[in-house]
Amino acid sequence: MAKKKKAKKSTKKKKAKKKVVKLTPVKPSKAVKEIKVVNIVVSASLGQDIPLEKMAATLSNTEYNPEQFPGLVIRIKEPKTSALIFSSGKIVCTGARTMPDVRESIKKIIKSLEKIKVKITDVPEVKIQNIVASGSVGMDLNLNMLAMRLDNTEYEPEQFPGLVYKLPDQKATFLLFSNGKVVCTGTKSEEEVHRVLDILIENLKKVKK
């Protein structure tokens, strides 16, 4: 009986060792490149004039101060987004993290307009204006060195801890921090976000050599 117990213990130990071996290679690959979309800014047209005063008076989730700004702000709870609506029917929607969320927000705006008897018959054509993404390049960054060795940078540590880097030949702009965290703006698709991040990492590796 004693021999059988010992055999069971030894098999358990072997299994535990295998688990450790499987987990170790996963960590570095995650640290190398990590980025996700945090805000999609889109524009669209509702195709007709919108009575903003009536909208502000009827709907509780709106803000309208025409003396300060000509657009009305409408806030959507789910998905959590907000939109600027102009009397011409033009809208700018921000806060969504996916395109399905963008489309859902616009549907809810159109439903809200039905309460003031404004019917939108055509599906608005959505155009992405900007995508904001945040993540990490997986390495510590010497911002002073990057400011000296990279072109198209702005770095004033007394005013702000991040370095601004405009990627050459691309519309993307990165905000870089010493711990490797990054914020990317200026792209117009999720695929472009990942592409410019790859370019950024290559440029950083060249400078660090």
C-alpha cells in the first residue's frame, strides 16, 4: 500500500512541473505588443434638418447652449457614447470602442428623434475620423534619448511626462511614456493601429541598438 501512495505522489509532482513549463513562454509574447481601441470618433449625416431646441426641451439626456456652441450634445447610456448633433443633421459620435457600438449609438439617436416626430428614413453613412488606442510596447523607454535620436518628437518633461512622436510617412501620432505605455491617435482602422504599432516598435529597437 505504501508503495502505491509514493507512486501517486511522484506523478503529481511531474504534472506540476509540466504546467510551469507551459506557462513560461506565454508571458514575454504578451508584453511585446499590447494595444486596444479606447475611442472611435465618427461623423455621419442624418439627411435632414434637426430642430435642436425641440430636441433639448423634450429629451432629458441632452445639453444645448446655442450662445456658446451651435451643436447639441446627446448622451447614450448603453453603449456609453455621446454625440454632437447640428441643425443641418450632421453628427459626430465619440466614446465607442467598436463599430457595432457606433452603429448601435446612432440607432438610439434616431429612435430618440422619433419622440419629437422626426423620422430618419435613410441609414446614415458613417465615416471614421479618428481612432484612439492605448497599450504597451513591452519595454522601458529612455525618453531623453528618444527625443535626441528620433525626428518628429516633442518632449517637455517639466510640463508633461510623455513624449509626442509623429510617425514619419504615417498619419499616426504616439504619446510615449518611460514605462513603455503608449497612446496612438490619427488612425482610421483597427488594422492600421496594429500596423503603425509594429512600425513604432521597429523604430524604437533601431534607436536602442
